Amino acid sequence: MGPSYLGEEGEAETSEAAIPESLLGPITDFGNVLTLERGRSDHTLVAYESDLRQCAAYLAHAGVRDWAQVNATQATDWLYSLSGDDFAVASLARKLSALRMFARHLVREAVRTDDFTTLMQGPKLVRRVPGTLSEAEIERLLAAPSGGDAFALRDRAMLELFYASGLRVSELAGLTLQQVDLENGFLRVFGKGSKERVVPLGTKAAEALRVYLEAGRGSFVKAKTGSALFLSERGAALSRKTLWYLVQKYAAAAGIARGVKPHQLRHSFATHLLGGGADLRAIQEMLGHANLATTQIYTTVDDRRLVEQHGKFHPRNQE
């Protein structure tokens, strides 16, 4: 049995020692370009480099020694080799996107004269309506951190802010004191591509943050603590993994039987705003979506609200 080239976490993968430097070197150069010239986030950089190293491992296993040798058939075969495994369609689409960007980079750097991905077709993306929590479930979740100790104050402020702002998990974990303007009630958030946007806090989240900053955060501060907003017991910024754990912990405490993931608070934020009559473009701006089409998935609202809206506004329903 030959070496595996899947390269995903939990799977065996071809040792990098078995992959020629002629395949690995250009990937490193590409990562440097993404970081220095395009301002891609660390998360995006890690994902793209992982995808490309996975592709390089497959190519090396197939006997390819250099990116100049790669053709569309070989690249397509790599994607097809993954389609039978537990890869989401969105994950496969991201891998193809990374490969396309990398191929254009190879042409710019004169490693190749042609883009070998031009004729490749990606998997068809099916946009699913994101899972959300009901307003009643949100209320129970936000009330779950009980007590007045520093941990409860921190976690209550974190959950309130999560739901009030619709931040991504990485954005919440990366928040600093300088990004919070309690006096004016908003955050300055640096999202994908380091793009800055302003997000309102709301009164309850602002108050929970104020209490945490005045009576809770100081308990976590250590000698080397920086300006991170939400701190761990060691005085460091809360990690994405810890935020994930805390959301699940309090969802269980709130009696929400189904699994709750952090991004569901972001989806609930958008869905509840839209359901309350907020403008779609305002929601787009608050979420930090580059395209309105991404935000439009939230327009799939429940039938009951549609009936209510029809009954309230259609001229034939007016007496």
C-alpha cells in the first residue's frame, strides 16, 4: 500500500521529505506573497498552504517532480481523489480556489507559461440555510453564565457581544481593548483581508462589557498580558478553541439539546435582525460580507413571518 496523500488532520500523509523541494518551494513563496502583498489572514494562509501541500503530496506520489510538469488532468484527478472522502463541497471548492490562485502566481513568477487550472471545473456549491437559534433559545443561552465571579462576567460579556455583533469566531478572539468604544457604542473590527468595519454593540452587550472591564478582566491580567479583550485564566487572549468550548458549555447549561456551534450566534444575529425588519445592506455591512449575494441567504425566513407580513401590508388584507 502506497503512502497516503490526503494530508487532513487525523489522516496519514506523505512525509514532506518525500516531496521534492521543486514542489514545496513555490508554495512557500506563494504564502509569502499572500501575507506581504495581499494582506490575507493567518487562517486563510494556513488553509491555502495546507491545500497546496496536500496537492503536492498527491503529485509527488504520482511521480510529478515539478509544477512546470503539472497538467489539468492531474490537478483534476487530485480533486476527484478527495471527493469520495468526507470533504464538504465548500472545502473542495476552497482547495480549487487555492490551486487557481497558485497557478496564476506560477505564471507571474515565470515558473510556467500557462495556467493549468483554466479548464478545471469545481464542485457545485449548494448554499444551505445556516442553522440558527430561536430568540427564546438565545435568551436562555445568554442567561446561562450565572453568578458574579470574573469567569461569569467574562463569559456573559462574551456571549452578549457575540450575539449583538455577529462577529466571526476569529474576530471575537482577536478583539483588543482599543477596538471597543463603549462611549459611542460600537466596535472597530478587522475582518477578512484586514478590512475594517464598524459594528454597533447594542445596550445590553455594552453594559455587560462595561461590567466585565470594571470588575472582571483585572482578575485575569498577568505580567505579560497584552491588550486582548477576553482573557484566559493564564492572562492570554481566549483562543478560538476555548470560545467554541464555552459556547457549547453554556448551550448545554441552557438546555439546548441540539449541538450549538459558535457561528450559529452569527447566523442568529443576521436572521433575527432581518426578521425584525433590518435592511439587508446594513446587515451585509455589519457581517463584513464583500458581496450582497452572501448575505441574501438569510432572506430564507420562516413561513409564519411571511404570512404575517403579507397580512399586515398587502392592500387586499386591509379593511
